[in-house]
Amino acid sequence: MNLKVEKKIEIKVEVLSKVNNTDLADLCNITEQAIKAGGGFGWLTAPPRPLLNKYWKGVVLINNRKLIVGRMNNDIAGTLQLLQQASNNEAQENIFNIASHFVAPWARGYGLAKAMIDKAENLGKESGANCIQLDVRETQDAAIKLFISKGYIQWGTNPNYAQINGKYIKGLYFYKKLT
């Protein structure tokens, strides 16, 4: 007898203003997994857990930074940070940035990355943003396709964006007008 069991997947996206111990463990776990899978937002090897703990606890303390998390069945499975310009940057006060956007390898393919982008864009609009910018390594094919599918336009390339194992990797720069 063959039985097929299907588990219902619940997706939820929210902004964290504080990080409890369970969320901190989730954030550190998925960060380590994403780094090992090659998408660790700048880290090439997973840092020690105390450093990851400190990093994630600090993110929510920064006034002009919103930590958006994607949950699958209540477990944090992805993150995105929405950055507003510092108060002294009046010339760019309506331009926000997406940074540190990733989804754990086991949670990919369920629409979580898109849902976090949608949340970031809506938060940006509510806060006065009329444009969102981001940059990504040329090796992040899925992320590039995702941002293009969401209407982001590539405006530039940096041939020396990152250095991995002694080799330079290009960085691609994107923007999307929200108005």
C-alpha cells in the first residue's frame, strides 16, 4: 500500500521589532544554511554562533532598518532587510534599499522570497519611499531572475563587487520606482 501524505505549508511575512530566543535560533540556523549553499549575504563561511547572535540582535536595534522575516509553518525561513536613508541624507530620503535577502535552501520554491519583497515594497510606500534599490552578486541567478520578474531594472555593473577565492565577482545594481 502506498500512502501519500501532504503537509499544508503556511507562509507568513512580518516585521520583527525584537528577536526572541526561538527566532534567534531560527535566524542563525538559516543564515548558516544559506552561507553553505552560497547565498550568505557577504559571508563566505559561517561565522561562530556568538557572532551571528550578536548580528541578528543588533539588526533590530538600528532605527532606519526593518527586519522582514518569512515564516513557513511558524519557523523563520528567510529574511530581508529594508534600509531607509539616514536622517541627514535628505536628497535620498525617498530611496530605500533592500539588503540581506535570502531564503533557507529547504524553503525555496514556495513564494517566500516574493512575499518578502512585496512586504518591503509596501512598507517602503507607507514610509514615503518612491524607489527601492538593491545589489546582488552575478552568481545569484535565482535572485536576479526574481528581482527582474518583480519589475526591478538593472542599471549598472561593478566588475569588482566581491572577491571569492581570489577571483573577482561582478555585482549587479537594480532599482524599482514605486510611484
